[in-house]
Amino acid sequence: MDNTPGPRAGRKEWTALGVLMLPLLLVSMDVSVLYFAIPSISEDLEPSATQQLWILDMYGFVLAGLLITMGALGDRIGRRRLVLVGAAVFGLASAAAAYAHSAELLIAVRALLGLGGAALMPSTLALVRNLFHDEKQRAKAVTLWTAVLTTGISLGPVVSGLLLEHFWWGSVFLINVPAMALLLALVPFLVPESSTGRPSTGPAATEHPATEHPATGGRPRFDLLSSALSLGALLPVIYGVKEWARHGYAPVPALGIAVGLLFGVVFMRCQRRLEHPMIDLGLLGRRAFGGPVLANLLAMFATVGMAVFFSQYLQSVLGQSPLTAALWSLVPAAGVAVTAPTGAALAQRIDRAYVMGGGFALSACGFLLITQLQTDSPLWYTLLGGSVYAGGLVAAMTIANELALGAAPPERAGSAAAVLESGQELGGALGMAILGSVGAAVYSRDMADGVPAGVPHADAVRETLGGAAAVASELPGAVAETLLTAAREAFTHGMGIAAIGAAVAMSGAGLFSVVFLRGAGRAAAPVPGEPAAPDHRPASHEAAL
């Protein structure tokens, strides 16, 4: 195997990375930036209940559905070019969203925001792969990328809350416009172009020649059928899982999941037959890539599945205001700031599989701390549990991302990044559905006998803590307090059971990492036109995955 370190990046490459973090931060913030703005939007635009849900969900649906398409497109037309197109679309759509005069228009421009975000996210991670060829430098760059991604999701509600204290709801979109303008101005000068037909002009451009496709001008043709099939696979599944989590089993969400899985089977069969597939199934079958994709899916399963509980616990159980709760929810970022670089440093000295396993084990310990929360637990204990599980998760995800990118050839970096991020989106949807359903079931069971006699709207009380709080606000003091106490205890119990599920998932992810990924990242990624380094592992061990 080739252990020769790649060319080291200089000041220009690190500056380019800083520029690329700007769109990543804003795109990840937009996932959660509307949490506090919805009441103001509802008062101004008067959307129906269905329209309000689509205002919230449209961005995430389009973003998730188009990641694979945009990753493959960036590999073909150039990742820098796609970043510029995505920034332009994202900026224009943000301006349109800020001044939307109807719910229908806001839903439409949220879809355009998802389109722009899908163009930006895989391209930023793919450009990291092409900017940093030295393994140690790439590990640091991926650590920063992962930290910015997770911080952006947490920062969205905080920024939203601060802006809404002083401005109208459109300001949460308008802040994107100057940032995207700055990106459009700086990227052409700082970020080198890279694609399947045009290699990076960075320090290792000559070492990773692009694969030529003369019939298509140096690039393989973009496969519109595969793009449509990938969209048909991801969107119905994510829609069905989210609706199942929100409303329980219903025929339409179940049908959506079934249709999405059918499209997924057809998509995979088509990829096997194509000369230039949108997803390299051979790469996906490699331990060093497919393993981290699964690990990331499990990490996001726990992260998103518990995020809703954590935020609601701070507000509805501990009684904090939305902005105060959002600010306190940033404290776990301190755990990330410590564990992510520590994990990256350890991965340079010991097998990455052990570092990933340790990160997942740490996160499992954090979730076990959450299982001990009570309605009167001190705030510091809640934040400690959140910091431990967040730190462990991001440390593991950082190593998984770096391992997967290192396994992907540079000319397939966009598609590889898109597969990683699609797995994360799917993992988040599954976490919300499964862990959310577990918590809701425990809450409903505990509240079956916890509603005082004569309380109106008992069904709403038994369904959610929010419903119980709304009903309690209309009741006399003593009855209201009894109801709220029972509802808060039931919610905290449900959160604890969901945390047990998250801890089990993280323990499984850690065991999987240690058993199946040992030594997976040692061999260099194959370079087109050169023979791959021999793999002396037994064929049966690789085939098992």
C-alpha cells in the first residue's frame, strides 16, 4: 500500500476552506431557523395547518431529495461552478422568502432554498477532498466541516430568536443575502475548480488526473433518469417517515415509504448497468466508505431523534423561554469543541475504528445520563448529558466523514459526499420517527390514567405535552398544576426511554465500528489510470459487508 503523504495545502487552501464554511453554516441553519418564526409567519400570512407544515418541511424535503443528484452534477460540471450556482439560487430565494406575501409563495421559495442548499452542501465537502490531499490536513478540515454543520443546526433557533426580537420574520431569510453575495465574490479567486473532466488546480492536480470521456467533451453525460429515480426514492421515504412520526401510522405515509423503496430498488439496478453511474456501488460496498455511511446514519438517528426532546424539555419542563432555551442548547457545543479535535488527533496515532468506537461509546454514556433526568433536575446536569452525547457523536462523525472521503477517488468526491449526506438525512428522519414515536407512546400510556376527572379535551392532553399545557392554561390553578405535573413527568419518562433507545443504537454503532472497520482506512484511494494497491485481507471478510 502507498503510505506516501500527499502534497500539503497552503494558506490559499485554508482560506478557501474558511470561505466554503460560510454557505455550509447558513444552509444548516436554515433547517431550524423557522422554529421561532412560525408564529409571526402564521399571523402575517395566515397559512392553513397543512401549509404551515409545508413551510417548515419543504426546505428539508427538497434538500434531501436532491443531494445525490447535485453531488453527481458537481462531479460532472465542476464543484466550484455548482457552488456559485447554488449560492446565487440560495441568495435570490432568500430575498424572495423574506418578502413573500402569501403562504403559497413562501412554500415555493422554500423549495428553491432547498435546491440551492442541495447544490452547496455536497460540493463544499467534495472540495475539501480536493483541496486537502495530505491526510492529517484533511482530517483537520473535515473536523471543521462537521463542527460547522452541527453548530449551524443548533445556531438556527438562536439567530432566529435574536432577529425576531428586533425585526420582522423576513429577517431570518434576509441575513443569507449578503453572505451569499460575499461567497460569489470570493470563491472564483480562492477555490480551484474540480470535476470528473477537470481536475483540481491545487497542489495535487497532477497526481490525480481526471478520467477523460471524449464523446462528451471530457465529462460523462449527466443521467436524468437516475436523477429522477433517486428523487423518487428519497422523497417519498423521508416524507412517509416524517408523517409517521408526526401522526402515527396512516395509509398514505406507509404507501410513500413503499413507493420510495421500490424506486430505490430500480435505481440501484440501473446503477449496476451504467458505465458511469450516479452512485458507485463498488465504492459503497467498500468497508472504508459503506461503513462510515452506516455509522453516520446511526449518529444522525440519535442526534435528530433526541433534539426535539431536549429542546422541549428545556422549555416545557424546566420552564425556560424559547430564546433562553435556544441559548442554553448551544452549551453542548463546548463538548464538541473538545472531543472533535481530540478524536481527529487520536486518529492519526491509532486505528480510526477505535476512535469512532470510543466516540460512539461516549455518546452512549451521555444518553444514559439523560435517562436519569427528572422534572426537577438541575440545568447543569441536563447540559452535561447533552455535552457528553453531542461531543461523542460529532467526534465519531468527523472520523467517519474523513474515512469515507479518503476512500473516495477525488473525481467522485461530489457523489461520495452526497451519499454521506443523504444517509445523514435519512438517519435524522428515522430518528425522529422511531425515537419520537417511542417517547410519544410512553407519554400517552402514562397519561392514560394521569388526567384529572372533568378535564376537557382529554384526547389532546394525552397526545402531547404541548396539548396538555394548552388545556391547563384554561383551567383553575390547582387542577392546572396537577395536570401539568403529570404531563411533565410523563414527557420526561418518555424522553428517558427514547434516550435508552439512542444509547442502544450508539452502542451498536460503536461495536460495528470496532469489529468491521479496523484497518479499513489504511489503503490509499485508487487513482484512475493507476493500478489499485493490493488488499491482502481475506476476500470473505470484505464480502461480508
